[in-house]
Amino acid sequence: MNQKIYQLLAFDQVRRELAQETQTELGQKRALKLEAMTDAQAIVKALDEVEDVQRLDEEAMAFPIGQLANIRPYLQRLAMEADLNGKELATIAKVLRAATEVADFYKKVAETDIEIPALAVYEEELADVSKLSKRLVESIADDGTVYDAASPKLHGLRQAIKSEEAQIRVKLNQLIKSDKAKQLSDQLITIRNNRFVLPVKQEYRYAFGGVVHDQSSSGQTLYIEPQSVLDANNKLSSLRSEEKEEIRQILADLSQTLMPYRDAIEHNAYILAYLDFVQAKYRYAKRIQAKRPQLASKQNMHLNSARHPFIPIDQVVANDIYFTDDYDMIVITGPNTGGKTITLKTAGLLQLMGQAGLYITAEEGSEIAVFNAIYADIGDEQSLEQSLSTFSGHMKNIIDILEQADSQNLVLIDELGSGTDPKEGAALAKAILNRLAFLQATVLTSTHYPELKAYAFDHPAAINASMVFDEESLQPAYELLIGIPGGSNALDISQRLGLDSNIVQEARSELAHDEKNLNDMLLEMESKRQAYEEQLANLNQEIQESEQLRQEIADVYNKLRADKERYLERARKEANAIVSDTKDQAKKLIGDIREWQRANPNGQAVKEHQMIAKQKEIDNLSQEERQLKDNKVLKKAKRQKQKDHKLGPGDEVKIAPYDQRGTLVEKRDGGWLVQMGALKVEVPKKNVTLIQAKNNHQENSGKRAGIKAKKAKSVKTELDLRGQRYEEAMTQLDQFIDSALLANHGQVTIIHGHGTGALRKGVHKYLRQHSQVESFEFAPYNMGGNGATIVKFKG
């Protein structure tokens, strides 16, 4: 990516604002050097990392990095076997402590349902420096001072220093309170040259003996170390020297301890700076209300409601800027100050931001292309030093662009061909656009030339666009309309501003007839073309919807057939199990009878042939008979057949053996037409079980039953949690389940969507722990698939 484009499109300002969101010195440097990438996988990885930070932020979590300075110079000194001072070691200690805290943070995230796959890889790269961190933190304060606990010797020395200082103060205080107090300029103890002294009046300089260490600016006060504390001050000075030497030795030992871990510490600092940089990208995106872009499969940039990030959101006009397979060149026309230039800059800057792994100020669903380079000729390129005119300056830029542009480039040209004779400028502009079209570059350009409107209309790879101008208010609307050419409106604006109508009319008459009608012709032709394209789009949409509906019907039909076989097989197994159990019970009963016969020889005996007949009758029970007698599914079907005459349109029913809910639409021969989600299916009447009638009035059920029916009617059987935060969704789910149980619902549907999966996991975790939930499973394909969960309660 050429460096000039960063300044021309104000990407440098984006870097500076991003750097303000960082916390570490290395993160700030990384932000200031941010560049657009040309590798699609690298761009996706960078955007994935920002999305991971977004997931953490949604749960009020963030990497605990804090303010960190650049420790690389200190590590380089360690490599030279130099000892670090207290402040340098304290700076390294902050990095070690932050690395330990980030490692603990990763473990904390692992205990939640939050998934951060793009950033998870950095957990393994963090070296374990917890022991080093602990030793440094216990020895060095944040300001670089050495703690007493750094060594036993230092602790003892400081205790001795405190004791000696206390004794000196006692002796000096005795002098201050004695009759010599009047010989002092002030009754206080002060320090000069690291020794305790008293402020003595000049005329009493010999009254205390000792040593003079300083005097006031007037010479009237002398700062004297009295003779009585000379020895104590000497001892204190000696203790302080020992303390200083011990501190030097402690710092040297700590420096030696860190030397073998230089590379690990530097790598940890790099990872912390990178995580800080990624968090800064999300904080910046949050501040400017940016969204994640997707990567287009081709060079088809598509920005939805794009706005320039440096224009206040309450003042900017958002526009859709997009390229399709039908065109890769947009020619924008319109009046001056109408927003053409800012539209070009917005498209280029958002493309740069997206390729740099940043969120962009456009709505969700926006797509960026992956361009190897972005070239632009925007603004006044006049150079007094090089004696270049405005036209010459622009032309020099365009020459450079034409020499380098290819099919992987985005080219932005403002006021193409301006600054020279209009006829020549228009001809030159068309030739330049032809060359860019030949190179297959993606082009966004603005112009005033009507000839270029016709060019865009005729060229198969180009399309007209315009900036809307409100002729009533004489103000630009800054709205981009792709597909509609615009005009300069110079004559209309001049007339509305009060220019003499005769002058305006004379100007109109000067326009050649073909030029005067060119705009009208283009507008009419463009209108017809758009009408045809709209009709074609509608037809394609209908065909697509029909094909999708056909596929859905086929999928549901296949699923119903599979479900049918599955349920029939289950019914057979249940029936066989019941028959087998019955046989065992019958055998046991016959055995009991025989045992009874043997135990009662004088009683009336059961005849043997009768017992054999009963045994044969039990063994010959058919599978279908047992299914009809004992299988719950077939029992419901039989009962429903008996009650079928009570069903009516609008009743909510269960479709057996497919275990789906539906609504009766109309009676058909041998069955019902049932609405199941978006599909209508004809179902045999034996497979329809009433769940709730359309007009469900309970009679003679008492006041309690009436209240319960009313409650059940008011509680829905479906809950939509999409778009909600995790905690809010879990609270609402808990309330909904309680209401559904009170309403005596047997089954409900929870819509959690696909998303990151965190909400789905939370819902399933809650359902597994609820005592009244019998089972739950994903909804069928036609009812949302794995974006929804159907919950069944215990009976």
C-alpha cells in the first residue's frame, strides 16, 4: 500500500485517535504504525480478534493490562550485564505482574461460556513469570524504592537508622526546650548535608560548639550541628552508607536474577502490548460506533449507510456505496459542495480501515474488498515550487496511477479532467476511464462533464451516480443515488438566487441543443433501465423464494418420512417389550396355578388342557393387537379417531407420530390440512391430537380452574431472546419458564438464535438444571433449526 494514500485519506488521523485508546507505550507505537493489509486471512484474523474483545466487553470483562512503559532498553542493558536501578526494575515488575494477571484472566474466561478463539492462542505464548513477579513485587515499590523486606540485613539497618534518628531528635529537642532556645532563630530541627542541625543566630555561633553546615541568605542564621550530636550523626551517616550499599547489592542480585529470562520477559511485553492494541481497536470502534465489515468474495465493495468517521454522527449523511458484478466504475455528478469529494474520501478511508483490521463506520452486513493498493487524486495539487498548474498537478498524479494500476486496485479521482478546456477535458477524461476499464481497476470518480454521464450510460462496466440537491432550499442533501446521473444545476440555482431572468434565459439559449437535452435523455433512459432491472430483480427474488420453498417442502417431507419410520419402529419395540413382559407374567401365573394344584390335591383341579390353551392364546398375541392395546402412541390415535368430530379450523393440534405442533386450516377427505410453521401439510385424521381448541371455554370447573385457564391463555408458548445481553436473557428465561409451568403448558419454544453460541449454551445449561424439564432438543428445520430449542415439561 503506497504511503501517500494514508495522509491523503486522513488515515494518519485514524492512527492518532487509535493510539489515544492504548495503555502501553508499545501498544501506542503499534497503533501509530498501523497499515492496511493485503492478505485476506490476516485481515479476517485481525477482525476476529477485535470481535473477541467485543464479546468480553459485552460481559463487562477486559484484559487487565494497565499502564506499561517500554522495557526494551532495560532488557538491552541486562543483556550487557549491567545492573538496573530501582525505577527500571519497578517498570519491569509492572510488566511481570500484568503478565501474571493476564494469565489468570485467561483462566477466568475459560470458566465461563465466553469464547475468544482468536485471542486464545496468546495464552499459550505467555511465559510463566509468576515467581519472578512475586520476588520483584515484594522487593521493589512502584516508585523504585526498595522495601525493608528485600533482605534481612536491609531491614536491620533501617531499624538501626530509625533508632539513631530518634535519639538525635531527642537530644536536639532538649536543646530547643532549654534556656538556649533564645539563641535559636527558630525552634525546629532541620537537615543540611544529610545531618541534623539547628538554626542558630549569628551572634551565638560559638554557644553550641560543633560544625556550621550552612547559613541563610541574609547571614543572620547559621545551621549548626551541635557538638552533643556529632558522634550520633557520624554513626547515622555510617548506617546510611551501609544501607546504600545493601540496596545496591539487592538491585544487583535482582538484575542477575532477571538476566536469564530476558527473552521471555520481552515476549510477554510484546503480547501484552498486542492485546492492548487489539483492545484499543475495539474501544475506538465503540467510540465512533463502528461495526465489523465482512470480506467480499470479489472486488465488490459494499458499504451500507457509510459515513465519514470524523464528521459528528448527528451531522453526517450516511450513504450506500457499492460495486457489483455488473459494474466496477461509478461516475458521480452533481453540483459543487454537494458531497462528491467526501463520498470518495469516505469510501477510500473505510476501505483502508477495514483492510487494517479495524471496524468501519458502516452498518452491519457491509463488505470490503481486498485491494493491493488504493490510489487517489483528490484536492488541489497545484505546486508553486514546481510551477505546476492545478491541471498539471492532477495530470501528474493520474499518470502515476495509470502506470501502476491493475485489477486489484481501487482508484479514486475527484473532478476528472477539470482545470482545462471543457471539450478537451471531457475527451481526456473518457480516454483515462477507458484505460482504467482496460486495466480492470475499481474506479470511483466525480465530474461535471455531461459527456461523462453519457459515457457511464453506454459503457458496460460503468454506472452513473449523483449527489441529491434540494432545488427548493438551494441546499445539497449529500445523498448519493447510484444509477441516476446528476446535474450542476448552475442555471436553476442562479435564477433562484435572484439573477436576472433575462440573463439566465440568454445563458440557456447559449447551450447547444444536444447538450441541453442530454440530461433529460439520460434520466429517461436510466429510469427505464432501472424499471427493467427492478422487474428482473423481483422475478429473480420470486424464483429464489420458490426454489427455497420447494427445498423446504422436500426437506420437511423427507424428515416426516424418516420420523414416521422411526416412530413406528419405536412403537414396535415398545409393543414387543410389553408382549414379552406379559408372557413372562403369564408363565409365572400358570406356574403358580400348578404349584397350587400340587399343594391342594383334594381341591378342584384346573384342567391341563385349559392351561395349555391359555398359554397358547397369550403366545399368539399379535404385534398389532399389542400395539393397539398397550402402545401410548396408538392409544392416542384411537382416542383421537373417536373424538375427531369435535375438531374444527383454528384448533391447535399435535401431529403424531411426528411430534410437531400445528393449527387446523380446513377439513379434507380422510384428514385435515394443517399449518406447520411456514408450511401447510395434509395429515390423516388418525394422526391429529387436539391440544387446545380455538374457543377453549371451561364450564363447571370452579373459580380456581377459570383463573388457571385465563392464565394459560395469557402466557405465550414462545420466548425470543435474540439481541439480549446474557444476564438479561437468563433472567427473562427463568421468569418465562415459571409462567409456562403455572399456565400448565406441556411444551414451549425458546428462540436464542445462532450468534456466537454463548446464549444457546446458557439456555441449555439452565434447562439441564431445572427440575421440571423432562427433555429439550433443537427445533425442526422449518421452525428455526439449531437457532431455537423446544422444551418439554414433566407431566
